[in-house]
Amino acid sequence: MQFIETRGNDGQKPQSVSFSEAILSPSASFGGLYVPNALPNLDKDFLENHLLSHYKVLALDFLQKFGIDIERETIQEALKRYDAFDNASNPVPLSQIEEDCFVAELYHGPTRAFKDMALQPFGYILSKLAQQKGENYLIMAATSGDTGPATLETFKNQANIKVACLYPEGGTSDVQRLQMVTEDGKNLKVIGVKGDFDDTQNTLKSLLASGDFKNELKHHNIKLSAANSVNFGRIIFQIIYHIHSYLELVRQEKIQMGEKIYLVVPSGNFGNALGAYYAKKAGLPIEKILISSNINNILTDWITKGVYDLTVRTLIHTESPAMDILKSSNVERIMFDKFGAKRTKELMENLEKEGKYQLTQNELEKLREDFDASFSDDAACEAVIGNYAQKGYIMDPHTATCIGAYEKLRDKKLKTVVYSTAEWTKFSPTVSKALGNELKNDIEALKWVSEHANVAVPPVINALFKKPIIHTVVVEKEFIKKEMLDFL
Ligand SMILES: *Cc1c(COP(=O)(O)O)cnc(C)c1O
């Protein structure tokens, strides 16, 4: 299996690259992304063969069918990371919340958000490749909350990798901040930035573009890679749990093999949804992928009107901050798949130059063959959380955006899987508010919700409040470069 580029080839980079090359240096010609030139076939035989498979067995077979250039033993070691999830025999449990609606809980890993599903095995593989090549890599991440902890956790004490993580001081929940500043590892650096997430991200971008920073990296013989979802090494692991959810419905005798289902995906950078799209394209019986957003609903406009327009928008902070995103990176991979490289380049250049683009009617229809979309505001999400808490199910605000899409968008009476992307414990003040007691800090909210709704707080979350703070650096933007150079 080879990887090609969403905006075509510039004549400098190779015409196609292997999986390992695509994940070590994920930036493609003209600022594009790498995509696979073919997908494995998830036909009925494949699905039936795996009806009783362990998650790791399914994953190994899938990855081998994909034909990635990673040794079987390395893949197996990487997949062992799922053994540390709550239930080693089923890392992604499926809970029924309505007669025809099931929640696939993607948050049972070490940092309690779905980022672990991909970053855990990906971190092992990237470090292994770096060791085999005798190269050193720096991963830089700017985080609004979930990516930072998951990136630090997966790479801590891994050979040949250093991680620097920037977070906006005051811009994350207490739990998210503690997950980063208490993370112990010789190869990790965590820097709080005075400013909001945009400042943090812009600082990172200008640092990565600066000449002396690049020289300094060269001098230390360090290459740059990325651990966000522009890296296909994350996307590949995000195809597998969609297959698993489908098989789980068959195992639980809720559907017959071959019966179609809906998926509802709470989306930001569209990595989770892209995984669902590839699963559907490879043959998994999915009727449609329903995309849910908060009021930063640029994806709703894209899928319902074919418009992607940044010029009429400013980012709004919501109670589902992991979806407070306007430039959604994986949309590009969908457009490549449907409209080809030439058109994708044109559309993405329009977005960069004019801040917007418009699909043709025909293109919009093609997009809507696989997707539909809607959004929920904070008040609607709080109502959903309160309502399901009364029925005995506690969900986080990102998951809550899905319920509106589930209620509004289904044309057919098919079984539906909703993806839960974070545990409520990461957003406990919002959950306490939704349950009628607005508590401002995480410690109080965790305790109250846990007692009031009779749900456990996992030991890894409780332990955060007692762990020593290791990373105490909080700086103005101007001093980040100096901190980074000291770290290198
Ligand atoms: C990252 C994240 C999302 C968005 O996922 P994408 O793959 O970027 O669309 C949704 N919810 C939570 C809790 C997340 O951490």
C-alpha cells in the first residue's frame, strides 16, 4: 500500500511514499496531506471471520490487509497498549441508551478521551521507526485540552522522541492541565502560555517557521514530525473501532450481519469521521455518517450547503472545547477522495487566499451520499446531559452534541451508534451545571456529580490532584523559543 498526496505532486517529493514515510514526515506537496491509494476490503467474509475476534486480533488483521510497511511484531507490541484500557478484553464498550441507539465509549484509555485510541499504538510505532532508522524526532503540539495529555502519555520515556506541548494557561479544565503538568518523563516539556488557544497555536506556527529554530534542530540532528490528525498514523487506528462497533452490535444480536446502521460522530478536525468514511468505503454496512457540531458549525454548512466560509466566522468558546475548531484539517482528505487532487488543490487555495470556497451542486450531492450534519448549542447539550442522567447514563458535553443529530437526521429507522469521545470527568463543571448545581472547580464538581449521579471517578483522575507538579513553566509568548532551545 502506497500513499499519495491530496493536492497532487510538486515534482520534488516522491510520487508516492510508504506508510512509514508518510507518518514520519506527514507534510505533502503544496501543503497537502497523505492518503492511501487503496483500501482493504471489509466484505462479509472479513466481518464474519472477526465476529468473535478480540479487538487486537481484528486490528492486527486489518492493519496487515492494509499492507503497511511495519513488522508484524511491532504492530503486535503497539496493540498491547490496549491492554492498559479499563477492560483489556474490550477497550471500546457499547452501551444501549435507546431502543435503537448505542453509545460506543472511546474514552477508556489512560487520559480519558478518544485521542488514546489512536495515539497509544501510534506512539509506540513512531518511536520504534525512529529507533530503527537511528533518527531523533521532535513532536510539537499546541493543545486546547485533550491532544496534549494523550500525546505526552503515549511518548513518555520512548526512545528517540522528544515532545513539547504548549497549552493556554487558564484555557483548559483543571483535570486537563494537571494531566499535562504532572506528567513525568525525561523527554517531555510542557509550557503554559499566557494567552488563549489561538495565541498558543500561532506561536507554535511561527516558531516552526523560524530560521534559527530550524537551524537549531539541524544542529542537534533532530527532525520534526506531527502527532495531530494530519498524520495518517492516527487515522488508520481510527478506522478500526468503527468495524468493532458494528461487530459488537451483531454480537449483542441487535442487528443481523449486513444490516445497515447510522454512525453519529462529534467532529472537530474530522479525523474520527474520516475513519468512519474509510470504513464505509471499504465495505462496512453504514447507511450514513451523521456529523454533529457545536455552534462553531462550519461543518454543518459544508455538508448541508456546500459552503466553507471562514470570513463570516469567529471562533466561539463553548462547553465542548475540543470541537471549537474552524479550520478542520481532514475535510481535505474527503474532498480528494470525491473530487480529485486538482479540484482539492483549487478549493484549498481558495480557502487560504479568500477564506472560503463553495462546492458545486453536483459536488454537494456527492458529499451528501455519505454524510449529513447538524449542531447543538450549549443549552441543548446541557438539557441532553440532564435528561440522560435521569435515565442513569452520564455523558460528556461532546457526546451530548450527538443526540440532536440522532433525533433530527435519520430518514430510516436503522440502529445507530453514537460516539462518546470523552469521559464526563474531564468536563465535570459543565456536567454538574447540567445536573442543576453549577460548580466552578473540578474537585468539587467531580465529587458532587459522582455522589449525586452515583458514577465512579476513575483512580487516574483522583490521583491527579495529589501528584507533584513537574512542569511549572508559564511564560509570555516571546519566551517560548528560549524555553524550547533550552529543552533541546
Ligand atoms: C478531539 C476530540 C473531538 C474531535 O475529533 P476529530 O477527530 O478532531 O473530529 C471530539 N471530542 C473530543 C472529546 C475530542 O477530544
